[in-house]
Amino acid sequence: MWQLHQFPLCPFSRKVRLVLGEKNVAYELVRSHPWERGEDLARLNHAGRTPVLADTARGVALADSRAICEFLEETVERNPLLTGSSAARAEIRRLVALFDENFYADITGPLLSEKMLKRVVTRQPPDSRALREAMKAAHEHLYYLDWLVDTRNWLAGPMLSLADIGAAAQISVADYLGGIDWTGHEQAKAWYAVLKSRPSFRPLLQEKMEGIQPPSHYALVDA
């Protein structure tokens, strides 16, 4: 069976978990903290980062969320998440990169640094200015998400795709850490509520990071 090395607030691991859930692939979770620089994680992924999807019986270890998601798309025919014309697939990949790179750099990464790593690892108070900047950036990204939802059934077109999953994975971590203000973003909020209601999302909403409590609305599918 596949083992997914991850920790609860890793947005890239969440993306892989959502893909595994949508494709009904069985797996078990293995808690791995990159900041502890453990030998097991480094042996599976020389970069020392999560996620890693491994099957020790077959001697397979896959690293990097985009590589893992593409592998699953190529090897599991159920519920395809990268479909359409070449141009449509390119658009899905563009949006995945946008959320993996820009949204993470502007919002999820700073929130993790200030609200998780400083509390769990360095025992320092968060930088209030960094948190304000992250929340300000979140509004700008959500305005773009509003526009996407206004012009398409799903983010990259007529069907649920990796674009929706990549975006929701990042947003879910930011929301857990209190970095999302949904005021004025009814379109994005409604889209996210639909994602939260899917069976693949439920395990994420139920899981907690020790010592860090999410806002009361976090696990509510209609909030």
C-alpha cells in the first residue's frame, strides 16, 4: 500500500491527499516534519521536503506534489483531473503553478512561518506586519479567484480538475491559520464550500495540528 509522508498543514501534501481521495486510491499517512531533518524523509527525498508517496514493497518513492499528481493521473484512470485539449491542460497546469508558487509565496508560506513554525519550532511570537501583508495578499488572490469562478464552471473549465485541487489545498491551510477573510469574496467562498463538501476533503477538515487550533468556521462546509 502507498504511504504518504506528510504533516497536517503541508499544502502540497494536502493536494496529493485530495487527488488520492478523488481517485479512490488507498493509502496510509506517515507523519514527517521537514524541520526536524529526519533521516527517513531525507532518504526518500533528498530535498528533505514533504510530500513523499512511497511503496516500500515495490521500492518506489515519489517526491514533489506536481510530479506525484501527474504520476497518479497517468497511472489511475478513475476520475481524471487533467483533461481536455492541449490548451485546456496547459491552463490547468498554469493555475496549479500559480497556487503552488505565487499563492504559497505570498500567503501560505508566510502564515506557516509565522503561525506554525514560530510556535512549534522556534517558540517566537509571530510578526504582525508579516501577517497583515499575507492577509492583504490573500484578498488580491481571492479577487482573481472570484473572476475565475464568474467566468467558468470550475477554475480551469467545465470539470473539476487539478487546478481546483491545487487552489483548495493552499486555501485550506491559509484558512486553518486564520489568514483568509472571505468578506467581499462570495464567489470564491461558494466555490470553496463546494470543494469542502466533497468526500475527499473531509479527512483534511477533521485533522488538527498539535497546539494550533483553526477558526470555528474552518470545518463547516457552508461557512
